[in-house]
Amino acid sequence: MHPLLRDDLARLPELLDETRAYAVRLLAGLDDRPAAQAPVRREPVPLPVEGTGLKGAAETFAERWEPGFAASAGPRYLGFVTGGATPAALAGDWLTGVLDQNPTSRADSTAPDLEREAASWLRELFGLPPEHQGVFVSGATMSNVAGLAVAREWLGERYGVPVAERGVAALGPVTVLSGTPHSSIGKALSLLGLGRSAIRRVDPLPGREAVDVARLADALEELGGRPAIVVANAGTVNTVDFDDLRAIAALRERHPFWLHVDAAFGAFAALSPAHAHLVDGLGEADSVCVDLHKWLNVPYSSAIQFTRRRDLQARVFANSAAAYLGPVGDDPDPVHLTPENSRRLHAVPAWFTLAAYGREGHAEVVRRDIALAELLGERIAALPGYRLLAPVRLNVVCFTLAEAPERVGELVTAITESGEAFLTPTVYDGVPALRAAFSNWRTTEADVERVAGLLGRLAP
Ligand SMILES: *Cc1c(COP(=O)(O)O)cnc(C)c1O
């Protein structure tokens, strides 16, 4: 054994204690750490030939890298849609690395069954019917990829073309209808060989991001009975608008289509009694995407993908040529259900946080974040110089500078430089705007007042 490895092994308890103490200091400082850092490009240094052992590596990391990291796990990082990590999720994440399981098959451990349990808990959490079965992937983009891959196979089934065997070219052109799809849908279609141009945007309702279901019905009618894919959106990123899922699902009585719902963070509306109606009909979908590293507050990388057609999913992702992995069968191992073969046991942090806080604990986070978004919305509506661009429907406040929307970029920079908060810019309905997205379990009213105070001071 290399002497540095031998030394680290001998001192492992002590070294891990030091790492733990460092982690505790970082977490204790999360509230005071700048929410985001103005990005500075760091060039790579040459590969160390002689290493420095864990202690030396940790020192280099603490000196060279950690100071440039954002407080994205902290309470006033309101950019994108970013969750933190609950205490239990964090502990679960550590233990994932400690046990280092590869959950591809059931040949050597119960690890895949932990994923099955966590997936069934999540299915219950979002109120999906038992026909939906979930698998863990690395993020909502991969969940959309996997869901749309199953959709592609379903189209093949309708046309009598086994796409997984013959390739997407055998399928011919595919139409994907959607109102306000997330950018990752285009990426997924590119990756799946369906092409970004397969998307046909259907007009939303006036002044909304939710699709106009009558127009969607017209677009399906125009296909003249050709099967299609409909991507419904449950929680758009700018204004968190929701398609009418039940009405869309009902269109399947007259038109053949696969209904994929991107509910990356919108699915969590199911946990708030006042908002659960927004995801009414989610269980009717053929496939559903939900991110977990957003509102479940587990560390990156974690998302879940549900579908009613696991048989088609296994056709797409079967790794059947490897004799040592065994047959796909009726109850396929994870290796036959997702893009990866070997991978991390993604489900552990989700399992820990659900075991630790249960449905009620997570519902409290969701309800609180929604209330905080509403509070910031009220504060911004009352601030001179600002204007809300949409009502606060769930956990995002979308707003702009009332007199000078073109100066939003400067405002974003000033907010970032203050270190107090981080918000991301967007363009909504042609207007440069900002979004404040609440999905962290740590955020409190005091944080909202701090952000409102900051916006007041920075108003032009
Ligand atoms: C965040 C998000 C995605 C993509 O999620 P990643 O975890 O970044 O891959 C997809 N759809 C919606 C609606 C999202 O909010």
C-alpha cells in the first residue's frame, strides 16, 4: 500500500473527525457566508505527482476552492430553484459514500430495495396511484429524458415499430406538444434523437404560462389520429403556472398521446392543502418527472421518474447483453430501468429525510416556503420602483424594475455583490425580470425581510 494511503487508513477516525469539524464550521457559517460569489475563473494546476494525504488535500481545498463556493445550501440563495439539505438528508448523503453501494442489481445486497421503498414513499407523498412506479436518476433533466424515452417507445408500440431495436429513424417524425416547456425538454429531445424541432408550442391562456387546453385539443385534432407526445407543465419556472392536468388527460379519450408531466418542483404543491388542486390529475399522467434536490432538500444529484409502463421502460434501458446481470424479467433491477449502469445509491438521502421528518415535516417546509414567497411578493408590490409580473402562485416571485426593466442586469449584479442574497434574472413575456424562488428548509421570515430591505436599498 502506498505510504500516504497507509497513513490515512491508520488515522482514519481522527481524519474523519477533523473533516466533520470542518463541515460543522461550514454549516454554522452558512448564514453569514456570501449567498453567491462573483465568478472568478480558476485555471487548473498540474496533477500532483506526490500527493499530500487527506489532511493536505483538505487544506488545499479549504484554501483554494471553498472560499469561492456559494452558500447555495443557505437560506437566502433564491436563484434558479435550489434546495438545501436537511440534517437527515445530509447524514444520508455521507453514509451513501461510506457504504458505497452499487444498486444496479439485487445480486449482492438489499440496496435496490431501499430505492424501491423510497420510491414508493415518494409516490405516496405526491398522491400518485400504485400503478406508477418510480426510479431514481440524477436530476429532473434525466427524469425528463427517461420519461420521454418511454414515450418514444410507446409511440413505437402504436406504430408497430420496436424503437429500442430499430432506432428512432424507423419511427418517422414525432410531434411533441407543449405550452411552456422547461429548457431541459429540448435537450432531452435532442439526446433522444427526436430533435429539438419536434416541439410544437401550443399557445398558453391569455396572460398565463398554462397551456390553453382548447388549443391543445385543436393541435391534436390536426394530427388526424397520429399518436403524439404531450408534455404538460406542473410549475413553470418563471411564474409557477400549472397546466390543467385533468382536462389534458381527458383529451386522451379522443386523441392518442402519451402524457408526460414535468412536475420538477410543482409536484410539491400536493403537500399544501391550499395548493394541492394545482396538481389535480397528476396521477393520470403516463410519466412524471420530479426533482428531489430542489424542494425535497436532499443534496445533488437526485430526482425521480415515475411511469405506468415499466415494461416499456425496461425495453428502452435493458442492459440485457451482460450475462452476469441476469434476465430483465417482470421485476427488473435498476440497471434495466435508467440510463446509467453502475451508479451511486441515489435514494439514501431521500430515504433518510422522509424517515426523519415524514410527510408532515416536509409539508411544513413546503407550506412555509409558499408563505415566504407570498410575503416577499407583498413586500415587493409595496416597494416603490418595483412591479410584480405575475401573482405569486406557489414559491416563486417574478418581478421587475417598474420604470427601468432594462436595468435588471445591474440590479442582479448589485444583489450578488451584496452577498446577502442571490436571485437569478429571466425574461418573462419579453420583459427582463428577476425571480426569487423559495425551496430551502432553512429560510425564515427574517430572511425575507432582509431581502426586501436589500431590494428597497438597491431600488434605482
Ligand atoms: C429544474 C427543472 C428541470 C431540470 O432539473 P435539473 O435537476 O436541473 O436537471 C426540469 N424541469 C423543471 C420544471 C425544472 O424546474
